[in-house]
Amino acid sequence: MMNMNQFTESHPGHPLSNAYGLMKRSQTKSEKRDFFLMARAMTQLLKYQGQLTESEATSLFDDIDCQAVGGRSARSLQ
């Protein structure tokens, strides 16, 4: 199973890696929300294109959610 750290290390220039990095460095709630949504959408797209398995996508979603909300519900970003 792949996590976001492994994904970003193996795909450093990928738009998902970039969105995840920007989300982690965002200073405002609005920026963090925007990059959070972008990273989740890109992960979903990769899953539907068959580039990620269901379990890989779930693992990436979990990492994205955890990083974005710092242990809070993802709904707190909306």
C-alpha cells in the first residue's frame, strides 16, 4: 500500500505531489481547503483512470485528509 510520502518521493513533479505539498504549506484555511480539494480530486481521477488501486487511493485519501485537517473532521475545512 502506498502513502503520500512514498507517492511524492516517486513522483516529485506530479500535479498530485505539487497540490499535496502546497496544501501542507498553506497559511490560510481557504488555501488549505482549495489544495485539499485539488489533491482529493486528483487522487480520485488517478483511481478512475486505473493508475491507482482502490487500496492505494484509500491510503492516499487518508493521508491527505489527516494532513489537511490535523485530526479534525474534513468538514471543518468547508
